[in-house]
Amino acid sequence: MSDDVLRTVAARIGDDLPRVDVIGLANTRRIMHAERHNDGSRMPLFIPAASWARLLELHCTGENDGPRLAPSRVMDGLERALGRIMTEVVRHDAAHDEPLRPAYEVTSDLFGPEGPVDIRMLVDRTTGVACMLAGPPADIAALHLEADI
């Protein structure tokens, strides 16, 4: 099976996941969807807008000698990478019969060599939909999610 094919893993949503105004964060462009394709079989993926700007700088407009990519190609790669990260997080917790936790830290160079990537499992307080928010620790901290709870 290809690495690009994601397997469905059932997750239990814990009662301790923060209830946050995810829609409000998206509508004010503080976070953005990190996916173009979601058939409803997985939770929505988001990243802070600052993290998207960093990805564009790294891969589309930066001054390094690497190849320049179209933003659509960066989005495709981001969606695949976050899907794999989410699958591994869910698979780990399911194997231990644990519900998803509110926060994880994973080792990844997704947003640049400085890593790590913070993962937040949130529930939109209006719709009750669980979602994943991922980004560098500083970008996640700048959202002040605790103030929104």
C-alpha cells in the first residue's frame, strides 16, 4: 500500500478536549483548513495562518536554492503529512484503548528544521465537531486558545 493512502482508524473523543470557537478562528483568518479533500471520514485539519505563511516562504517564495512549488502543491503535501501524523496519533491511542488527548507534540520538520509540531485536538463549541490543529509551538501559542475555552 502506498504511503499516500490513509487508513481509517477509529478514535475515541475524550470529554476533556477543549471546546473552542474553531469557526470564529477560521472566519477571522487566524487558522485555516489544511486540507482540500475531506469526505467526512476524518476530523477536519487546521493550521495557524502564520504556519501557512511560513510554508509558503519555505517552499514557494523563499530565497533558498530549493525548487519553488505552487501553493497548491504545498497544500497537497501539507494535507498528506498532517493526515499521516493524525493517523499515527489516533493509531497509538486506539492501541492503548485511550481517548484522544487535548495536546501532543511530534517530531517533524514539516514547518521547518526547527521542529517540533504541536498538535491540539479541539471541539468546535458551536457544532460539536472534533478537529485537529497543528503548527509550530509559537504559532499555536499565539492563538491564545486558553482564553477561548
